[in-house]
Amino acid sequence: MGIFDWLNGATKNGTAPQAAQTTAKPAKAAHANGGDVKLEYTSESITTAMLSQLASTPDPRFKQIMEAAVRHLHAFAREVNLTPGEWIKGIDFLTRTGQACSPSRQEVILLSDTLGLSTLINTMHDKTAMEEATHSSLLGPFFREDPPKFKAGEQISQKDASDEVVLYGTVTNAKGKPLPNAIVSVWQTATDGRYDMQQEGGGMDCRGEFTTDADGKYLIRTVRPLFYSIPMDGPVGEMITAQKRHGNRPAHIHFLISAAGHREMVTALYIADDPHIMDDVVFGAHGDLIAAIKNNQPGCPVPGVNSIKFNFALSAESAADKLSGRVGADPSKIGATAH
Ligand SMILES: [Fe+2]
């Protein structure tokens, strides 16, 4: 029985744990077996004691993050009156979440995404941009480094390109000036709704890297992406099932765009008529990232086809941007020393 069954069962059977003692008792005299040592933690003083041990942390940012993490973690445990049995179930869940990871699967990123934490961090990151730019979206658990390189207009779907969609537009700076030689990396599901990492064999498909031309324009041939369920056969899927969430993502196409002197852009385009735009299980679809597939658009470099036109605007890069990193990574590069 998984943690969520267990928690549900405990509630249904009326065996929910009793509220823990939250009011600190007056400190007792040292126990007879404890000699003269007078030390007793209360549910509040343990937090103060833990924070005092962090005082020796030399790195100020690491210290700030750990102090806040401890304060909030302790407050969480107090708020829900967490019992030993519940916490060991939580430890079991976190352990299995880590164990579900492999060079081709990242269950911890999936947990971050489904808890809304990835989108929270991206939203805060967008606010620190030097200039207003196209918004971020999730890198997600299916990004891979070193995708195949393509020339403008080439098709990235190797196996089935029957439902072709052309992507085109311009990469500009925040003022609308085109950016030549920007690197536009793109990845998405195949026509069956699965990423290459979820397919037998594990070769790369439906992903690739393009370069903008002298006018900042990009031109990509791909296929219509499908909405899909996040992987539901692991501990995160178990959590989603216990919460009666559907686990679906609206159809989308991921982009990673970089240009010298500009903040790297991690984003995605969401297909406008998808039924899961409003209830994306990982909260990626929003605002200016929703794009329509239109047939025979005027100005499309390939006439008579289904296409999406989308212009991306990149902010100038700050010194902090060089260090900020991404929410997500190629799964094979996370915890690589353990593989
Ligand atoms: Fe995705």
C-alpha cells in the first residue's frame, strides 16, 4: 500500500492520528537517569536550536536558504501535527522518488513541476529580467543536451511526419531588433504523444537545434504535438492519482533559445485549442505562450501548410543571469556521479 492509500485509509477508518502536543510543557527537572544535564526540546525550541547550529555556515546564501528551509519545514510539521508514522511514509515517498530517476527519467523534476514549484521559481525569475521578454515555461523532465543540428526548414520528426506543422518567426531583443545566429533548440512529443526518451531504443527524435538567419528568423518543420499524461507509473503518479488529478498536460512544443549577450530563454508554446490549457497538471501553459496552429497563413515561408508563427523576445543578460541556471536539466546530467 502506497503512502496516499495509507493516508486515505487512515482518514476513512477514523484512525487519523491524534493532534500532537503543540503547547510546550513547562520544562521538567532532568530525569533521574539523566544526571545533571538539563536539556529538553519543545516543539518550538527545537527550531531555535537547529537555527543556532546553522550560525557557523560560511556561505551567506546557503545559510539564508537553509535557515528558511528549516523554519518552514518545522512550521509545516507543527501545522499538520505530523506523526512519526506519517513522516516515515513521507521518507518512503521521497526515497522512491529518487530511486525512480535514471539517465532518461527525472522523477524529482516531475515532483517539482506537479507541485507548482517549478512554475513559481520561473515566475520569480522572469521578474528579475532586465527587460520585458517572452515569458518562461518549464524545461520539464524530457530535455536532453546535444540534440541533432538541423538546417532551417528541416523536419525534426524522423518516424512520422504525416501531420506536419511549420514553426516560424523571429527572435529579437526586447526592443524588437532581430537577433541573427541565435540558437533555437526545440523538443516535443512524437505523433503518438510520447517523447523519444519514453520510446524503445532511446534514440533522439522530435528534437533538434536550429540557428536564426541574418534577419533573426527561424524555420522549423515538425509535427502536431499531442496532449499527454505525465508518467503515472511512479511515486509522483501515485500522488496525482490519490489527489484525483488527471495528470494531463496540454499539447506543447518546448523551446530553449540563446543569443550572445541575452538571457537564455526556457519556454514552450501551448496549442490554443487544447482542452487542458486551463488545468495543466504542471502549470506551464499561461499568458503569452498560447499559440494557434493555422492553415495557409499569409507570410508563412512554406505555403499551404499548417503553421505557428511566433516571435520570441529575449531580455538583455545581467551578470546574475550568467549564474542563475535553469529549472530542469538533461536527466542524465543530474546525479550523474551516482549512475
Ligand atoms: Fe513537455
